[in-house]
Amino acid sequence: MNTSLANKTAALLLALTTALIVSCGQPADSPQTTTVPASAPAAATANDYQPLIGRWARTDGDYMIEIKSITADGKAETGYFNPRPINVARAEASREGGTLRLFMELRDSGYPGCLYKLTFDKAASRLTGTYFQAAQNETYPVTFEKAQ
């Protein structure tokens, strides 16, 4: 490479580097915009969980879930009865698309981490899903209907 071409290349690189450094941190000519994909779900609100609020009776026995309230972030205030009260260690509601779900963990004497994983069936107005009986290490299909 001849000296003249090398000097021009070096000068060009120096000019580009200087322009990059000087422009770094400067505001853009036009404002930046952020778009949310159309498929992104809207955040749930406490009102979205309203169909879950109430008393639910399991169809195969004297088991009852009482859902008193659910906050927008899904924390659920619940009670569980068989027929006496059983401690609910954790209860959470979630919404996936148009589907409402309820998760409950029971921790009490005879209930060492038993789990309910339920889905709200809007058409039938039921909660259906599974019950994991931790002491027996067994999972059973369950259905709850709205109690009057």
C-alpha cells in the first residue's frame, strides 16, 4: 500500500472514530419508541378473578374451598374445609389468555403439602383439575361446583 493511500485511510478512520465518540450519549434526532407485540397479554386485574370468588364444593365428598378475595397480582385469600378448617399455606390465581387457574397448597395435620391445581371452566361454571395427596403420593382428578 502506498504512503498516500495509507495516510488517507488513517485519516478516515480517525474521523469516523471521532464522530462516533462525539455523538455517543447525544439525543437522537427523533424520539425512540417501544412497541408491545399484539400478542402480549394484558396484566390481570382483581376484577378478572371475580368468577372464582365464592364457595366451591367438591363433587366427590365434603370438601369445600372458599375464595374470599384475589388481588390483581393473584394472591388469593382462601379457606379449605374437610369439613373442619384445614390450613392453606399458599393460594394463587393466575390468568393465561382467557383461562383462569387456581393453585392451593395445604399444610396441616394429615395435609403435608397437598396441592390443588384447578382451572375454571367458564361454560360449566366449575373448577376442574387435580389434587395431589402428599401423604399417599397420589394425584386424583377433581371437580368443584359453585355452592349456593
